[in-house]
Amino acid sequence: MSEKSEQQRLSVFKTYKLYVGGKFPRSESGRVYEVTDSKGNWLANAPLSSRKDARDAVVAARKAFGGWSGATAYNRGQVLYRVAEMLEGRRDQFVREVADAEGLGKSKAAVIVDATIDRWVWYAGWTDKIAQVVGGGNPVAGPFFNLSSPEPTGVVAVLAPQESSFLGLVSVLAPVIATGNTAVVVASEKAPLPALSLAEVLATSDVPGGVVNVLSGRTAEIATPLAAHQDVNAIDLAGADEVLAKELEIAAADNLKRVLRPQPVDYARTPGTDRMTAFLETKTVWHPTGSLGASGSSY
């Protein structure tokens, strides 16, 4: 191939799509919106999700909940670790996308991407340990075993942070699925591309279709039907401003959703267990101890 023909080659632009039920549809509305970098330069057209897209994502998340919540905690940890493996292989792509999304230099973007990969590994390690931290045997006055164990809440709507397009996104998503919930994620409105690319990683990382569903578009437009949806069990308002958060919390009260209100968070710091326990229910079982032999000893 001559030097002239090489110079004439046109680059292949990437088409970003939603991620719903393990597939990559365009928005059913056919709408898109322009995503720009910090200097106003065009980066891509992202799908502008509709209410119908939000409802479809909830259906997919509910369908996937039984299998994901029923998997062993150890297996969920393996899957989350696999996500980290795949991200490591696509590190350069995410460094570039985070740099564009957040107006950072390559070296700073690389630090964020590395921290994000490490965050997946961190939550992968917690999947089979959180039950020992928040559950256990309870002392009771009587001949009973009294055992408490955590169970996932169900379908969780997650409004990703607006400013931290990748590390913040993973910091609110990973704890939801690590504990057996399924998620409908609304990506950062102004910087959705890292989230949409993450969906491509999830699709090839043994994460069952429907466990994570990723929508892009106007946060308020997508979040409103999610907050009011009767089959959504909880909502994380990390990406909502104070006014929107109040409106969504009122809508969420209709079916008594668990609500995690927005709060100042330094996503670079090692997280605690708060975001895991926020979307767990506690099941407590009583069982008579019984007696052994004529002596009346109990077990």
C-alpha cells in the first residue's frame, strides 16, 4: 500500500449503544445526543434513552435476578474478578475515554482507570465475606437457634455520578451486583461513553445478560419512570442534584423503595461496606434446639 493511500484512510467511528438484557439496542425512540469533551469538541453521538428503554431495562433486570441472586457468592466473586481482567486488557481504551470525558491528562486518567480496575477486584473479594460481617448467630433467651443472614433487595436503579464517569460509576455499580442484586444504570449525562464501553466489557465477562443494564441520556428523563416503577426495589441517587433527588425520593415512596440519597463521596478512597449493606435485606430464622437423650442436654 502506498504512502498516499495510507494518508487517505478514514478512521472507523465507534457507534455507542445501550446495554439491555445482554444485547446492544439503539434507543427505541431513535434519538441521540452529542457528547463533547471538556473543550467542546465532538466525541460521539450517544443514545438518548426513553421511558420505554427504562421499562425494558427493568424487565431484563427482573428476569435476571433469580439466577444472579441464586448463584453462590463465590461464583459472583469470580465473575466480578473476570470483569477486572477484561478491563485490564482494554486499559488504553478506557484511559483515552476517561481523559476525554473528564478533561484530564493521560497520566491522571491512567491513575483513575487503574483505581477502577482495583475497585472491581476489591468488591470481588467481598462477595463471599459480607454475609459474615452483617449476619451471624444471635443470642436469645430460650432453647432456639436464631440466625440472621443478608439477602439482596432485588432490582436497583443506579444514577451514576455526573463528574466521576468511570471510577464513580463502578463504585456505585459494583457493590449492587456483588451482593446479588441486578441493576439498571443511568450513565453520567455529560460523560456517558466510559459507561457504554464498560457495557461491552460486561457482555464478555461472564456477567449474565440483564444483571447490569446501561442507559444513557437525560438523567431526569430516565430516572423519573425508574423511581416510580413498581418493580424497582431500590434506587441510588448518587447522580441526582438536590432538587431532582427530592422529587425522585417522593416518587420512590409509592412502593416503599429503599433510597440512598446523594452525599459527598471521595471515590478515590477505599470504600467501606455501606453501599453493599444499603441494598441488602436481613432474613432471620428461629429454630428450636431440641434435646438429646434422657439427660436433657441440647444441641
